[in-house]
Amino acid sequence: MYLPKFFIERPESSEEAATLLKVQGGSHLMAGGTELFPRMKYGLCSPEIIVSLKGSKVLEPRITAGGTLMLDPKMSLTAVTTSPEIHEKVPLLTMAAGRVATREIRNMGTLGGNLCQETRCLYFNQKHTFQFREPCFKRGGGICYFIPKGNKCWAVFMSDLAPALFCLDASASIVESGGVRQIEIDELYTHDPLKPISLNQDEIITKIMIPNKEGPSGSGFAKFTMRGGIEFAGVNVAVNLAAEDDLTTCKKARITVGAVSEGPQRALEVEVFLEGKNLSDDVLNTASQKISQSLKIVPHHGYSKGYLAECLKIQTKTALTDARKAIIGTTGEK
Ligand SMILES: Cc1cc2nc3c(=O)[nH]c(=O)nc-3n(C[C@H](O)[C@H](O)[C@H](O)COP(=O)(O)OP(=O)(O)OC[C@H]3O[C@@H](n4cnc5c(N)ncnc54)[C@H](O)[C@@H]3O)c2cc1C
Ligand code: SF4
């Protein structure tokens, strides 16, 4: 499979990139290209002009006087996994980034690109001519091959890093050709499988901000894949628990589930269930059993809804147990 022909622009700043995207019709932003290029090879998009972020400098992670961790979305996923600042402040992000694909893809792929990837479906992420005559909804047509009786698209959003950032209460700074705005990380997602990211074509994420955490806390990230290899998640779960000074009572819980619907989902009911409770085995078991009750689970990539619901319980227990362990310092996290 070959890439279609395109022109490439390498502006030296995000502001210049946003202006180029605005004035040049048929252009598309690119960071590492690991997600965009395969889509172009499959004919899922064909920008005439690619505006690459590779011309501008990548800033190192920085901690402000108030303790906020500032990240440049252009940093590679390898840089996320190896940054001492990230590991120290938010080990959850290190864990999630370390579970993405392979070292080669993590070397090329970026934090911003991971957050802004397209939704995926077995019937979509391949050449149109492979087996179809009529385009499906996501290709601009009027049918769905996955669930033919339905009248909608069921593609799922499979980023591993987005659920982690939800649990860390992150926010993002967005540059557009007309200025700058800030959004909470959950505002980045539309939960529409046809257009999962809320950004306009000329908008670029230029900063990810993660607020300081106070008091003891611990996190866990668990991901189910069939083969345990270079695979997108069947389901992933990120957990961040803040504890009272006794290190056993849950003060605040954040649990976010990814890869089973059009966008990351906070498990709000389970978060409320955990808050104020002693983090005993029984409580973690009950929380894990409750998790799939209140969430939308879409079957995908050969996994049935029931199977994913069971996997989700197991992964939640793993992530919660790791988070509890981290609180009491077994893994060195405080
Ligand atoms: C074989 C393979 C396996 C993979 N496995 C996993 C996995 O297990 N888990 C997982 O989470 N992901 C996985 N991925 C996806 C991977 O995370 C992404 O390919 C990578 O993170 C995308 O980063 P990139 O810089 O290459 O994005 P690009 O391909 O450059 O861009 C992807 C999209 O994001 C947009 N974008 C990029 N940066 C910004 C920005 N700063 N602001 C706004 N929009 C932006 C682009 O316009 C484009 O639409 C896999 C990909 C491959 C090819
Ligand atoms: S789920 Fe969406 S992408 Fe997959 S075949 Fe149906 S319409 Fe196409």
C-alpha cells in the first residue's frame, strides 16, 4: 500500500501551523504520523497538504510554582515513559504510555496524536476495496457492516492515554488561528463515533496541564488484549485514588474506562461508591463487580459485549489493587 501524494509544510510554531491549517483548504495536521499515515494508505483521508508539527521545538515537561505539570503534546510516547518528572508526579501516565503499541511506534507517536486518534472498527481500518461495494456511515455512506440492522456507526475510541488523563483531572490549551482557549480533557471528546474529537480543523493542542495532587494517592492502569502483543485494547481502565492520612480510607476516586465506546467513560457510580470507604479486598471486589453496570459497552474487534464486561471487571480489580498498593508505598509511590 502506498501513501497518496501530498505537500508538506513544516511551520516553526503552533500559531503558524494553525494559520496554515485555516488558510489552506484540504490540509491536515500531523505530529508523528503513526495514526494518520495508515489512514491515508487505507484511503480513509487524503489531505493534499500536511501541516507537520515536526518543525517546532518540543518542550521538556515542566512543573510550575503551583505544582502543575505542563506537558508538550508533541513529546513522543517514549519521552512520556522515560520522563522523571512524569514518573514522579503522575506515574499513571507513565504506565499508560508504556502499554501503547511497540517501542518503534512510541518513538514516533506523540501524546497529542494519541489523544486525537480516530475511532476504530474492523470494517473501517482497511482498504475500502478489500471487501465493500457501498461505503459505510464512517466513510460517508448509509450502511453499517458491523451491525447492519442499526442506523448508526459503532466505532470505538481506543486511546490508552486519554483515560489516564481523565483520572488526573487534566486540561488542555488549544491554539487556533484566532487565539487560544482552554478546555477540560473530557471536553476534547464528542462521543460521536463519526467525529470523536471536538477540535476544529485549524485547532491544535499546545499544552496538557495536570494539577498538583495533595496527600497520599496511588494509581493503576490495566489493559486487556487478546494476545498481549502489539495490540489496541479490548478494554482499558485507569484508576487514581486519593487516600486519607490513614492510607486506607478512600478520599477521592477517579476511574475511567476506555476502548469500549466512542470515548473514555468515567465510572461515576463506582467512584462515589468508593469514596469514604476503607479500601479492603471486599470493597475493591464489589467496586469491580459494579463497574460494567453503569457503562456503555460496545462489542468490537471480535469481542462480545458480555465478554468485554467480564474482562472489564478483572481489569478494574487489577487497577484498583495496584492503586491501593501504591498508596501504602509498596511500589514507592506516595
Ligand atoms: C500498529 C499500531 C498500534 C497501536 N497501538 C496502540 C495502542 O495500543 N494504544 C493506543 O493508545 N494507541 C495505539 N496506537 C495509536 C498510537 O497511539 C498513535 O498512532 C499515536 O499515538 C499517534 O500519535 P502521532 O503523533 O503519530 O499522531 P499522528 O498520526 O500524527 O496524528 C493522529 C491524529 O491526531 C491529530 N493530532 C496530532 N497531534 C495533535 C495536536 N497536538 N493537536 C491536535 N491534533 C493533533 C492529527 O491531526 C491526526 O488527526 C497504535 C498505532 C499503530 C500504528
Ligand atoms: S461500525 Fe462504523 S466504521 Fe464500522 S462498519 Fe459500521 S459504520 Fe462503518
